[in-house]
Amino acid sequence: MAKLILENDENEIELPDGSEIQEVCEEAGVPFACTEGVCGTCVVEVSEGMDNLSEFNEAEEDFLGELDCERLACQCKIKGGCVKIKY
């Protein structure tokens, strides 16, 4: 099981390895509009565990430009381990 930590409210959620994080983030209050990686409303900052998320995809590369500590919550999956995000 993977663990997603939402720093804004210090909530920790366990997810099966390979799960999308979109639903958990949406329930926590991250805004979503298109869910296709085009609008960018769901940008989250990954403070720990970037390696535990899926690889950046083309939608994220196009929208984010510099692939540093931000991800689009609608586009990534948690591979395992622990990931901490801020939104």
C-alpha cells in the first residue's frame, strides 16, 4: 500500500500501489476542471516522494514546462511508498 500525505490538512490516505491520486485530491479540496491535463487547476506541489509517482506525461510537460516539484493531480499515479503534497 502507498501513502499520500496531504500537508494542508495533515491527512494521510493509504492507496493501493498504482492508484490515481485524483479522487483523493478532489475530496481534499484540490480544484479540478478538465481532468485531462489541459487547464492546470489541479497543480499540486510535491514536497516529498516525487520518485514514488508515475513519470511525467506529455500533458504535464506541455503545461508545467519546467519539471521540478509540481505535478498535475489528474495525471499522476502513486507507484508505492509515501508521497507528500501541498495544494
